[in-house]
Amino acid sequence: MAWLFFGKKRDDDLDELKDGIKNSFSAVKDDLKKTAEWIRHLNNRTLGHTEDIEELRERLSTVESEFEELKSFISLFGTRGFKQPFKHEQTAVHKQTAVQGVQTAVQTAVQTGVMRNLSSMERSIVWVLLNTNMKLSYEDVASLMGKDKATIRGQINSIRQKSEGLVEEMVEKNGKKRIFISDEMKSMILKTIKTNLKTGKSMKK
């Protein structure tokens, strides 16, 4: 009888030990599962942050690029008007209109309908054409902007696609192409800019 009693007690102890080990493994398994979930959570957050950072970097790069183009444009013309950059004779009137408050005017011009969808480079080209009475060749504009002729031609084509009628082209008898903005279009754009500037000043008051 004693043997049966001790045998039963031993079996109970083994069962208790087995249950203890089983519970321990279950607890460890649960801990590992929770740890894995936390690691995945942290990894997803890291990936999300990385994507956000990359997006911010791209936006910053775009802003820096546009700022550099605008800064180059302003330093090229200043607020004293155009310098004569052309080595060859122009067939149009040799009269330049003064460029004053270039930075403010360029920013305000973006608000006009015909210039709203243009890039900073395209707006700079339009601003060049707005502030001269001459019909400029592609070489002239390339010289002013510090770009090559092919780049300017591509930019002009883009402007004409985005804003039909904004920039016009004429061909001389010798086959040379010149681009310009008509007086009517100039008047409309400059009037809009002037109105926007006045509105902005009134709002500040």
C-alpha cells in the first residue's frame, strides 16, 4: 500500500512538473510573440518615418532648386533694369523697361492665370520677355538666362503648351526665329500684378 501511495505521489509530482514546464513554455512563447509584434511595430514606424523623411528631403530639394533659380534671376537683373547682353544687332526697338522689385513681382506674377502652372524657370523666361520691347532670339534668352539654346527652346515649347497665346514667335526673312509677348498680353499681366500688389499692401494694413 505504501508503494502505491508513493507511486501515486510521484505521478502527481511529475504531472505538476509537466504542467509547470508547459505553463513556462506558454509564458515564454507569449513573451516571444509580444516581442515579435513590438519589433514589427517599431519596424513599421521606422519605415514610415523613413518615407516621411525622404518625402521631406525631396520637397526641400525642390524648394532649394527653385530658390536658386530665382536668386540667380534676381542677381542677373537686379533692380536697375537689363544690361545689354547681346553682341549682335537687334532688329527691334533698342529700349528696355526697368525691372523694379523683381522678387516681389515674380512671386506675384505666379498668381496670374497665365503663369500659375509654369515652373520657376519658365516664369523667369516670361519675366524676361515681359520686361523688354525687343523680340528676342532663342540665343538672346539663352545668354540672359545662362542656359544653352536647346534648354531655352524646350522651356519655351513647354510655356506655349501650358499657356497658349502667352509667348508668340515670329520668323524673320533670314529664317531667324524670335519670341515675344504681345503688348496686349503684357498689359493684362502687368495690370494683374499691379492689382495683386495693391491688394497685398491693403491686407497688410
